Amino acid sequence: MILPPSSASRITLHVSPLPLRASRITHHLFPYLRFMTSRKYNWAILGCGKIAGKFSSDLKLLPNARLYAAASRDIVKSESFASKYGFEKAYGSYEEMANDPNVDIIYVATPHSHHRDHAILCLERGKAVLVEKAFALTTGECNQMIDIAKRNKVFLMEAFWTRFQPSFQKVVEVLESGYLGDARMMRSEFCFFSPYIAENRLYNLALGGGSLLDIGVYPLFWAYQIFGKPSEIQTTVDLAPSGADRSMAMTLKYPGGGIAQLASSFAVCSDTQTEIWCEKGFIRVRKADPQTVKVTVSKKEILEEEFSFRFDKGFGLFLEAQHVMDCLDKGLLESDLLPLSFTLDQMQLMDKIRAMTGVRYPGEI
């Protein structure tokens, strides 16, 4: 059965009754999602790259999110970004934006190597902070960020969007129903090809390069949600000339007997998916296109069923943004669905994996 980090992190979405019927069901999500609008929050974006653009586009879909400010170290870049996505202000320094008393929430979207410093900058000024994954480079950095958030009594969360997706909730529903019996094994991979360029952030260790922190976090997320913390870890790695992990394969074993085979790579393309193998059948989760995730549930001797979750608007990032505002409405200092304990557990696991493969970041704590 599924073993979430804590009972508070359980979420269930009832889409159709079990047992399943053989069919193909598409759920067009955005028109049916309802959002809390008790207060409007001023959002600010720290770092004006690609993921920041997607996040900003999704923010526009939320009635209680005000696109207030964007900041870059290059004022021309921040002004262009603000104009493109509709932010009211543009700043040429992160400090200037963090000092703006009208900013409520800051989304940190710089490279992993800068997450700690930029998050702390904002936390020290009393801003709620959402940090893009990977949360930090190391457990030491993660602990620093959490300690400062608690000391200043401000909200902090990792932007792990998978946790809030209806497709993930559907998997939880099926596993917790007992329809397929207990989960025993799983396989998850996230791979895409990117040519080796030493200065590129994907391969540059000074920027937190490597497939593990960039995309390996997703397979690790699924394994953690299903089996918890592993008791044994085996790894195989292919290092790029820069020393960054170009490809990473991991086999994790769990106290209850579960086994997870995980992979991340910049050297190959894969049909990015997760398969969960249970006593009586299996679940397959696959991204069909940027807006659509398909969940296939198959039981022995019964025709399989496919659930297709499609966002008619946005990329699904608005769900994590709305959750942050819901938490602030309730006066929470951390998420009740994605607690900081999850982020810390993931960081500790990635530190162990990197130690086994010899990958080390310059000046890491």
C-alpha cells in the first residue's frame, strides 16, 4: 500500500468508482477547478528564465494572484519579462525586490546553486517563499533555509508540482483502495537528450549541474511517496567530462520488501513514465503531451482503464501556487501536503546517492 511521508500529506481525488470499467476517460481539468479567493496576494518572481515564464503564465489563471514584480540582475531582462507576462514592476536587483513591502510571496527560479542564498534573502525580509526544485544543493543548505524560515516565522515550500497534480491523486486513490493489492515494485525514469556543453547549467557543477538534481528528483519523488525511505541503495553513474552526472541509475530497496528502479539522463530520450507493479496488476503514468498526463490501471484478467488528465489552460503549475495561497490563508508556515520534512528527506537521500557516485559540488557544505 502507499506510504506517504505523513498522514497529513494524503490526498484523494475520486474520479470514478472502483472496480474499474474498461473505457477511456478524459478529464478537462481547469474549468472544474475552484479556487479560494479570500485574499489577493502580490507575487514576485526572482529569476526570469524559462521555468519562471511558465509559472508566470499559470499565475494569470488564478483570481487571487496579482502579478506584481519580477527581478533579474539585468534590468533590461526583468523589464522585458515583466512586460511579456504582465507584471506591474521590474527590478534590476533581487535585494531591491525583496525589500519591497508590497511583495507577499516570492517564487525563486534561479539555478539550484543559488537557491539557498536567494531564498534566505527573501526569508530574512519576511516574505513567503516558494523555491523551485531541486530545493538546494545539499542537506546542509536545506537545513539552513528551513532554520531561517522557522526563526523568522515565514512560509517556505519546495515547488514540487507533481504533488498537486490530479494524475498523482488518482494513483493515490487506486493504491489506497486496495483494488490492485499492495505495491511491490516500481520503475520510473526521466530522460531527455541535451548535448554536452561544459558551461551549460545542466553540466556545470558550479550551477548545480547533473541529471539527479535536475530531473532525477521526479523518480525519487514517486519512490518516496509509494515506499518511504529506502534501507539499501545501489547506483550506477556516467559522468560528463565536467564531473556532473550525465546519467544516473538507482535501485532502492525498502524495509517492507519494496524495490524501485529509477533513472535520469541527459544522454538519451525516454518515454518519461512511472510504472507501479502491484500484487494484482499495475499502474502506468505517462505524459502524453505538455498538457496531458495519462494514467493506465490494469488488473489481471480485467480490461485496463485509462484516465487522461488534460489542462485546457496552463501547465498545471497554478495548482502549487494556489496551494501556497491556501496555506497562507490558513496561517500555515509550511505546507500540509508537501511538508519541509519531505524536502529534507529527499535532500538527504540525494546526498547519499551523490556520495556513492563521487559527484561533489564546489564548496558544498
